[in-house]
Amino acid sequence: MKSKISICFLTIVVILLALVMIEKINTQRAADKAAIIAQRNENDKEEKNEKESLLTSNEAKNAKYCIKNDSGMLSVYNATASEKYFDTGVYFEELPDEAKNKVTNGLYFFNETDLYDFLESYSS
């Protein structure tokens, strides 16, 4: 009788250990998937930044919009930066350094979609 109880107890312990190991494996897989997704999102974000319709001042002749720092707030101007369209409500100091560098010299866009995508990515 004692040997049957011992065998049952041992079987239960082995099953519990197997379940714990399976859970650890699943948790690790989920963490790996989350890391892969985060890396893909970061790569997608970098690709999007590279594909933005960003132009240098010399290439701005075909652009329609320009974002500039106007007393600490980003403002949208026409491509020549002579006519102000509107203030964005996005503060220059809240931008990451990379975006600050782009905006300092004027950030040019070909179309409204790219303009608003940029603004939405930095608005609160």
C-alpha cells in the first residue's frame, strides 16, 4: 500500500514539474515574440523616418509645407516659410534631439499626409 502511495505521489510530482517547465517554456517564447515584435516596430519606425518626405532647404522648391520652431512651438508654413498656416500645439523642447535637429533648419513636406503623420507622432 505504501509503495502505491509513493508511486502516486511521485507521479503527481513529475506531472507538476512537467507543467512548471511547460509554463516556463511558454513564458520564454512569449517574451521572445514580444522582443521580435518590438524590434520589428523599431525597424518600421526607422524606415518610416527614412521615407518621410523630408527635404533639405535646397530641395524645398517642390515641397508644399514647412515646419519651423516659432518661439518654442512648432508652426506650419508654406514651403517658402513666408506665410504661416497654423501653430501645431507641439512644443519644440518636447521633441527628441533628432527631430529638433530636423526642425531647426526647417522640415519640409510634399503632402498633408506626411505632414500630419509627423505631427501626430509628436503630439500629446
